[in-house]
Amino acid sequence: MLNKIINSISGVLYEPWCVPLILLIGGLVFTIITKGVQFRFFRESIKVVSEKPKDSNSVSSFGALMVSTASRVGTGNIIGVSTAICLGGPGAIFWMWVIAVLGGASAFVESTLAQIYKRKNPDGSSYGGPSYYMETALKQRWLGIIFAVIIILTYAVGYNALASYNLQSSFGGFSFYNSKITPAIIGAILAVLFGICVLGGGKRLVKVTGVLVPIMGVIYIIVAFVVIFMKITVLPQMFKTIFQNAFDFKSIFGGFSGSCLMYGVKRGLYSNEAGMGSAPNAAATADVSHPVKQGLVQMLSVFIDTLLICTATAFMCLLSGITPTAEIAGAPFVQSSLQNIFGNFGPIFIAISMSLFAFTTLIGNYSYCEGCLRYILKREPNKVFTIIFRLAASVIVFAGAVVSMGLVWDTADLLQALMVVINVPVILILSKRAIDCLKDYTKQRKEGNNPVFKSSNINLKEETEFWN
């Protein structure tokens, strides 16, 4: 019954005139009004990542990038891509690319706005996100509260349950896997490790995985290049298949809900989160001299996620010779593909990658939730409430491993859609502030200066806690 309710609401949200249209039109509008910021400032985005904060205790641009990338780069880059290909067709990859390229401009605007309207902690560090620009710029605190609640549901429930399910499913190809017992064991181990970390006892584990994940990401891309080199003769046919399927409009609009366009939008959004309003929560914590710098950094994160890691998965699968079908959607398709190329090493490599990606995703996702709780309550939650909330989040991680594939994917799809239909219209309304900010940044760059922002530079009427 729960699945039917979720599917009925999700079905409406993902019809052509809602989430897909909002994402595509929003990304296109932001690309036009920023004059292609994701193309013009790509080299600049790489440059600003390395800038250090003024205060050694503050979060750097790179640090904020790692928090948002930890959430973005996860099971969606492997399992999400697999399900998109198996259920929507190879053309879904093309539409994932489109969502990422256009989404770069959306990510720039929302993260720049988060920086403009960020708030100050007593120690001088910052925090913020979409709820704060909804309250300060739109004067709509009620909308900020609704959005904060949806973020908590999306990340603590939808995405974390899905990450847990995807991780346990990646062990399905091993001989020891028992569908009645193994998911519960893996879920319990993951829930305990997650609980230790969020309850404050796993700082070293978080640091270790935070170092290992970028390394694993690089190794993952290297392995993809090895596959491309091994299957170089098949590459032209692969691209032909992707583009033919992507532009089969008769098929797309004949069954839109199961089309490559629909799955490209869903899985592209799940993977890179551009326009959803999640990454701005991390962007607001960065200590930068100009809001545009963090907007550029978060734009880069979208490209790392989809154009690099998701594409790596897609190429490895499509070049493997394994035919994608609905029956092997998810981990089985990826593992069969890698096994066909590398033998027994393939499934082991995917299981290790999934373990690291899933764990840091859980921590990255959770990091957004307590900030949203603070916004809703207008204060720090008391100790008892915080412990109960963290334990509940750990239970959800366990539950995600043992429920059905359809329920976890449909729940995540529904919740991320709700974030989009709120956040994208809001940043469209507020986009002039981000554009003015970009113009100010460009002007100072042309003058040979390291851009420093003041609210008076763009005649900003609202009070800010950092830029007055």
C-alpha cells in the first residue's frame, strides 16, 4: 500500500510537465543568463578549489567540495547508472550528461545564493542553505521550514535507506550471499558503523574513509580507461547505440515513465543533485572572499560526479558485451559486466568501491540533516533529542538493507522530486542576485584583483551576516 501511494505521487511529479521540465528549463535558463558559466569558468573553478581560507579553523573551498562530493559520489554512480541503462536503455546516459551539463549552471546559482545569505556561528564559522535564502530573500520562513523537513526526509530516510540497500545488493553475486540472512547482517554492520560515527565515536573512521574515497574514485576512473583501451574497437558502436536510443522520441513519448529520458533525469538527479538544494548546505560553510568562488566549486562537483564517475560506470557496462535487461538491473549488471572483462576481480572491485562510496555517502547525507533541524527549531537540538534522532537514522540504515528494491528507489525518487519543485522555482526568482554577483566577480578579475565581495557591490537590500 505504501509503495502504491509513493508511486502515484511520484508518477505525477515525473510526468513531462513537472520535474523533467523544471530541471531542463531551469538548467537552460541558468545557462543562458550566466552566459554559460559552466563553460566560461571551468578553468577558474579548478583554480579556486585550491584557495585556503583566511582562518585556519574555517572550512576551505576544497573542504566544502569534499562534503558535497561525499554525498554526491556514492551508490548512484554505480547502481543508479546500472538501473538507468537496464530499465531506460543506453540513451539514459546521454540524458544524464545533459542534466549534468545544464545542472552545472543550476548548482552555481544555488550555491552562490547560499554563500550570499549564509549565517555566522559564534566562533566565526558559517552555515546556511536554501532554507536561509528562502527566509531572508523571499521573507518566507514557512517555506524554509517545509524545505528543511523534506531535506531531512530525503537524506536521512530516502537516500540513506537506498545507499544501504545498494551496498548489500552489491554482494549478491558472491557464493556466501543468502537473500534471507545476508542483507540483515550487512545492514546491521553498516548501521552500527554509521551509528558510532554520528554519535561521535568514529572520527578516525570518517577521516580514513574521507581519504580513501577520492583515491578509490581515481582508481575507478583508471579502471574505466583500461576497459576503454581493451574494448577500443567497440567504442564507436557504443556511442551510436547511446545516441540512437537517446533520440528515439517515438519510444520516449510512447512510454514516458519508463523511457531513457525519464531514467536519465531520475538517475542524473540522484547522482549529481544539481538544483535540488542539498549541496548549498555544504557550500554555505566555506570561508571564501567572494560567493561566486563556492558557486564555481560546487559546479565542478557536478561534473566530477556525473561526467567522470557515472560515465566510467556506463562505459564499463556498455563495453562489456553483457546485454542490459530489467532482470539484472542494479548491482548484477555492473558485476556481470566487470566479471566478463576482468574475471573474478570484477565483482570484488565493485564490492570494495560500493562499500567505500556507500559509507561516505551515509555520513555526507546525514551532515545535512542536523543543520536543517537547527533551522526548524531556531536553536541547537537538546542532547536527548539529538541522540534519539541519530539512533533513528541508524535504524533507517538497517531497514534500507532489508526492504524491497522498488520501495527504496521509489521513495528516494519521490523525495528528491519534492526538493526540485520547491528549490528550482525559488532560485529562478532569486537568480538576479547570483548573476549580479557573477558580474561583480568578473569585473574584479578583469581588473587583476582577487575578488572580494561586499553586498553594496550589487546593491543588495537584505542584511547579510558576512558581506555588509
